[in-house]
Amino acid sequence: MMKLSSSIISGFFRLYSDGFRNMSASGRKLWVIILIKLFIMFAILRIFFFPDFLKEKYSNDKERSEYVLDQLINSTNKHD
């Protein structure tokens, strides 16, 4: 079973590596643009637009967990 899964993984790796190796220059440029956009969306925008609300408002994990639990309970009661 272990041999089968490692051969499947290596087969996938070979498939994608051959595909990227044989890709045209314009295809590579498009992949670079896609990767840059993903980096911007997940790394940079997260820093500026999605601050860590719980860390700013509460000083320790116990207070954070109590706040989240309270929000979940209150959210459930509002829909009843």
C-alpha cells in the first residue's frame, strides 16, 4: 500500500514537472503573474485589511476563547 501511494505521488510530480518544463514562455509568465497575485491576496492584504482583532482586544488566550464562545452562543440564540 505504501509503495502504491509513493508511486502515485511521484507520478503526479513527474506529470507537473514535465508540464512546466515543456511550457511556453508566455505560459511561464502567466504562472508568475498568478503566483504574484496570490501572494498579494494572501500575504499583503491580510496584513493591512485583516488585523488580528482578538489579539488587539484581549491579552491572553483565556479571554479570547471566552469572547469567541460568547459570540457563538449569542449568535445561536439570535436565530432561534
